[in-house]
Amino acid sequence: MAPKPQKSPKGQRKGQGVKKKIKPSIPVFEEEEPMNMESMGHPEIYPLVLTTRTQEIFNCRADEDFTDEQSYKLIKKDDILADLLNRAAVSDFHPVKKIVREYPGDELLLVYDKDFKYGLNFYLIGTEEGKENFLKTPEVPEEQEELKEYTPEDLYIYKPPVSKPWVSLGSEKEIEEESVKESKRRVTYMISRKRSQFGAPVAFSDQNASSIKDAYIECTSYTDKNYTLTQVEKDIGLQVIPEVKGVSTQTKWAFPKNATTQYYAREFSEEEKEALKQSKTLADFLNNVSTSVEIALQQNEIMNTFIDDWKNLAEEESTFGDKTDTHLKEYQSFTDLHSTMEKMITCVSWHPTIYGLIVVSVAVRLSYEERVHFSGKLLLQPSLLLFWSFSDPIHPQLMLESPDDIFCFEFCPSDPNIIAGGCINGQVVLWDITSHADRIENIKAGGSRSRKAILKPMFLLEPDSNKEAMYIRHCAVSSIENGHRKVITDIHWLPDSFEINRMGSVFENRSGINCQLVTCSADCTICFWDIRPQKPASTAAPTTAAAPTTTTGTSTANNHTNSQQPATEKKKEETIEIPFDVPSTFLHLDLSWKPLCRIKLSKGETSLDHCPTKLSLGEDPLLCKMQGTSSIHVLLKEKVFSQVKALKTAEVNPYHNLEAGMANILKPIEDFCTKFFVGTEEGEVIYTDWKMERDSETGRFMPKKPVNLYTVHDGSVHTVQRSPFYNDIILTVGGWNVAIWKEEVMTGPLLQTCCAPKRYTSGAWSLTRPGVFYIGREDGYVDIWDLLEKTHEPAQSQNICITMITYIKPWTFSSKQQFIAIADYYGTLHILEIPWTLSHPSFNEVSSVNYYFEREVKHLEYVQQRKLIREEEKKEIALELVKKKTKVYTKTKEQMEAELKLEYESYLELEKSILFNLGLTKASEKVSYLDMA
């Protein structure tokens, strides 16, 4: 180790002079000792952090002035002292100002630490001896280094460790976190019963426990003398140090050289040729093999003998044969460690154009009563959208602020820098991160495990952009009075091919970009929103930026009465101050945004409405309908990147001039399907129409009644998603079962699973295999369904976490690597790698799955026909029973005369008995009367 430099008189005089000069502006702390690398055996080295501004001042920019060949620079002492005088404590040399003042020489050596050997990007050598040792490092020529032979003195000599003072590096915090702390948590019990016992009558009765044997058994506690247990806790820390052995070897390298050679073909002589022509053995050999050679040549022309038939037969079976390659593999996980409250992940979305970047929304894990109780504390906690990158699993790249917790959001397909989200209080939020796009685009995440992600270090950024750029405020929020009343459960951008008006009619899109949204909420409404201004520019509220203040009038004052004119004049003079970091893209919507169209799903005769949770309008704008190919990601990249490239090359961003296409004439689209699927909170799947119709009684436009309603799920519907391969196939997940639907089939689902052991909470289709989908459960398991292998149960189940899975989102990075994001209730985002068997389709899988769906449709038609036939048979049986009860027998003439005669005789007998009882006739008359009869 080099000894510490002593203070020279010259250095003292210089240091004192500088100190007196900067005393009014720079506070001097003589007690402060600069940080050096004494613990690593280099007390003369002092690590430094030089910002971009400091690098430009001293011409020591990384990767420009400093290279791999030239990694150091001599800086004059006077220049450093001048920088300390000009920038005071802001100067990056402030931590080592004492070393600079006391340095005896005129130039200090600054070294660029590219590999961060000492923790920071630069380090300063504070002694003349250290500078000379660094500059006079002998360089051994390559030829001598190759021929150098190691001597015993060059071998490694073991040096025993030397005790050093303890330096705190944060380990005491880890010890405190690992210590046992008493905590009481509420215990939650879940009681379940068999499905067959649902709705069964229950009869309770009282009985005397003492009168019935074995009806009551008391189990009192007692001490077992034969067994005693003494519980002792002991915290022990162990560390295993492997034995290290250094061995070196050197191989002598041979100098390569080019060499050529040439040879001539061997030929028979004339005598040998004549002898072979006269040879009988050669002639017999050619005659024997000529026939076989001709047959072999003909076979080669007819068929290819190099095709492996067994390989073609076993192609589909190999997909399911290797069980070791069918499980999801943990790739990475993300957790927000900076949040003080327990939060869960509500929605997940991959960035459409930047690979390795994923966005999640988080919400506090509280019930409604707990939210009311902790409402004051929740106001102090920001509601965020977090941008996670594969390159940094600890720190979010961006954090988007919102008025309240976000439960759903989606990127704009036309411009990924535009994001729309739905809050728990019913408001719709818009963000514009165009100004921060360069920050996240510079992140390069490797596509495989072998290539590590590269991220620009945080300390190389400017001090102002290090923290302030992390939090991004929303640029527009909807009116809370005119929006949803409860939590928004789903949000989607309408495709850029059409737009709708207030009546639900469909027209061609005038703007050519995605400018309309659809949301559904727990307040039993579905709303359509338009981000374009619905009024002329003169009616917009006056706005001013933070620097220049401009005031514009408003035309709404014309609608007020004369008594309200003074108030409106004051409103004209008012201005709205826009924060400098908030873009003005959607300023015309902020706090005044109203839905364009509102739909309620009525339950018919009652006054109640259905409560929608998820919906699916049609084709997903971010996914193309791909049939017969597994390369969805290739066309998806081309589509999205082309849109983004068009936005960048355009002179004016279309979202900054939304009024451009409003003057165009609306052109209606004929024969457009306006029906869509909706999942409700009661487990119903509704197929309805968003187009309104005029009521014959009131004349007002009212939403249409649902086309079909199916009660399939026994719980709230969490997923309604269309297949990326078949636009008319829909997956619904809710309660304890899963269902698959076809849009044109109105008789019921194509597939309905039986009740699962645990409740289903989320689901998603595979992006590359049409017959595979993933279902998340409340116990942390993921059920992987493969319709080509099994249709009555999952192909496999895999445990991901210990709590409920809240969201599933797969994504394709390349043809060889695919990932699936799984979020849980404890706020952890798990990134798993999809294996080969679950990501690559088998031969003709698209047509095979399509044939399966067509077969199920025919099966449903057959079942429906059988139901009609059975109903007709039941009607015929009922008619036959009625006929048997009311059957009239036809009688002959003799039978009718005999019955009439018997009735007449019984009548005469009754008449005679009545007269006799009245005393009007005697017994003899009675007998004669009967004889006469």
C-alpha cells in the first residue's frame, strides 16, 4: 500500500487561498473524510460520479474522450478549483475537494472506470506515487509474453486476512427484517359443499346430549408426562467459502502458413486399357449388375428414397410425448418494493413495440368498508401504472399517476404512447408519454437467457431527469358527474376502420386513427367515448401554458341570461395553468369528457339491469386474424411498427390535431355487425346489439333487448376473449367453469367444462396454438387446456404462486421464445417462458381445431333437433292420454233398448215405493202395478 501523502507547504498555501476565496458560497466541513478504496488495498483511489455536464466541461466524455486504449486523463488542479468556485456544492468534485487542495502536484489523474470496478463511473488518484505507478505500468510485448516462463517468485503467495473496522453496508436492515416479530392476522375460513347438495332442504332439531349415547364427547386438555417438548429458537448464520485454487497454463502457438499442393489424376496406360477391354471377368460383372443399377435409377426417378416416413407419422405425437418440456419455466419476477401498502395487480399489458417492457396496474387490497375506513390514508398514496423492464427487475422505468386505483387499461393501437385506463371511481384516464418515449426505447432487453439485458445506468442521467421523469401525470380525466358511477371493469379501443355516433350507427372513420373507446362498469352501463373535440374550437375553455399566458374567450356565455352576464365575464378572464410536464394533447377533455353513447342491458319485464364485467366487440386491434400460420408475431410487428413509423415521420402527430378530420362527411357502412358479447357479474353471457332503436310508444332511442342470454357460469365472468385464429370463437371464464362459444350459433356453448375444484379467476388464449388456452385459479395454479389432447379436463396443471391469480397475458418475442405474464393477488408479476410444445403448433393444427369446432356445431344442431323431436313426442303422448280419458264407446241398438228398459223399470219401482210410503196405494195394488209393467 502506498503511504498517505503529507501536506506540503505549497499545497497548503494553495488550498488555503482557494478556501478563503470560496468561503462565502461553499460551506467547508473539515471533519468530512472523502471515501477511498482503503478497504480494497488502494487508499490513493477515490471513486467519483461525473455527470454529463461535468464530462463536457473537462472534455472527459465516456466512450468519446475515453476509449478502451486511452482510459485516463490528466486534469489541471487549477481547473478543478475553478469548478469548485463556480458551482460550489453542485460540483461533482465537491466530495474530494480536500484531496484536491492538498495535492502537491499541478495535474491530477482521472481514470474512467468502465466496468465499475470501484462502484462508480470514474475514480481520482490522490497521490503522486499512485499516479506514477499507474502511468509507468510496464507493458510486455506480445512476443515476449508468449515466450515468458513463470518463475517460482511469480506464483500466488497466500496472505492471511487482516482485521478491519466494520463498515455498515445495510446488512443490519436485512437482519432486522429476518428477525421474528409477533403479528396477529385475521384467519379466513372457506366452507364448501358438494354440488349435488346445493338447494337441498335442511331440517334442524333439538336433542338432549346426555340422553343419547356417543352424542357428546368432551375432550379436555391434560398434560402427558411421558412426552415433553421444549421449544427453543436460535438464529444462526452460516457462510460456506469454497476452496479456491489458481492454476495457469500456456500452450505454444504455432505460426500458421499457407501451403498448396497439386496432383494429377491416375490413368491406365494403353496396354492396361486393352487388357481390361478383353477381360471376361469385367464383362461378366457388368452384365450381372446392370439390371440392378437400372432398377435403382428408375426408383430414384419415381420416388424420393431419403424421406423419413416414421418422422412424419410421429410429428404430432412428439408434441405430447416429452413431458419434461411441457411445463412453464420461471424467467423473471417483478415486485414493487417501494410501496408502503399491500397492493394487488389488476391488469397487465405488454408494450406493443418495445420488447422486454411490460406495464401493470396496481390497487390496494382493501374491501369497500376498509377503503372507507382508510380513506384519509389512501389519499396520500399515489395510484400508479408501473413500467417494468427485463433489464431492471427492481426499479420501474416509468410510473403513471392517476386520480384513483386503475382496474383496467389498454395501449392505443395507432400510437403506443397513448394509454387509456379505467379507475375504481368510474373515471376514464388518458396518458401521453410521447416526451418520455426515448427513455424507454433506449432500454434493450435480451431475448434469451444467454444475452443479458443492457440498461443505461441511472447515475449517468442528469440529476433533474433522474427522479422527476419517473412520475408522469395524466393529461386528461373524464367528468366524474357524467361518467360511470362505480368501478370500470373493462376498456377497449375501437378499431380504426370505423366510428359510431350517438345512436350507435356505424360510419367510416374520418380521422384514420383509433379515436373511440368503449368501457363497461359495475353500474350496469356500457359507455362509448370519443377523444376528439365535439364542439368548435371557440367553445373550448381558455388555457395557458406555464410560461406564456394566453387568454381566449368562450362562446357559452351567449346561452346565459342577462343576470348571469357579470359571472360569465369573470369566467372569460379566468385561465387554467397547465403544468409544464403535462402534455396538452387531450387538454380539451380534462374534467369535461362525457360519454358519446350509453347503453344499459335491461332484464326485460323488471326494472333491474344486468351488471357487465367484461365485453368483446370484435377483432382485437392489436391481434390480426391469422388462420393457417403460427407466425402471428411477425405480422403483428409489421403492422404496429408501420403505424408507429408513420406517426414519427409525419410532420404533425394526428393526436395533436384531432380536429383535422372532423369536417369530413360521415359515410355509413352497410351490413356491419354491431353485435357483441358481454359477461355479467351473475355469470351470464349476453349476446346483444349496441345500435339503438326508436321506441314506438315514447319515440326515444332505446337500447335493443339482448339477442340471447345464457346462464352458464356459476360466478362472476372474469374473461371474455376472442381467439386470435378464429374471430367468431369466444372464450369465457367465470365461477368454477369455462365455456367456448361460436358467434353464429345461438343454441349454446360449443364446450362447457365441469366444475373445477377451485374457482377460476382469469384466462387467455395462446397466441401461436389455436387449441391451447391458459386458465388461472384462486389457489395459484394454472390449468393448461389443449383441445387436441383432452377436451374434458386440463392437459396439465402447474403451481405458480400461493395466492389467487388475477391476470394472465401471453406475448411472443420471437419464433423461438415466448413468454406469459401471470399476476397474483400479492402484487407479484411472474414472467414464465412457454416451452416448445405449448408454443409451436403441430402439423395442420389450425384445420384440426377448426374441424373440432365444426363438429361441435353439428352436434349442437343434432341435440337441438332431438329436443324438438322429443317435445313433439311428449305432445303426442299427452294427447293420447287425454283421448283415453274422454274415449266414447259406440253401442248397438239392442244394447241401448236394454239399458232404457232397465232405467224405466227402476223408475217405476221408485214411483211405487214412494206412493206406498205416502199411503196412497196398497200392497196388492203395488204388486199388480208391477205385473202390469
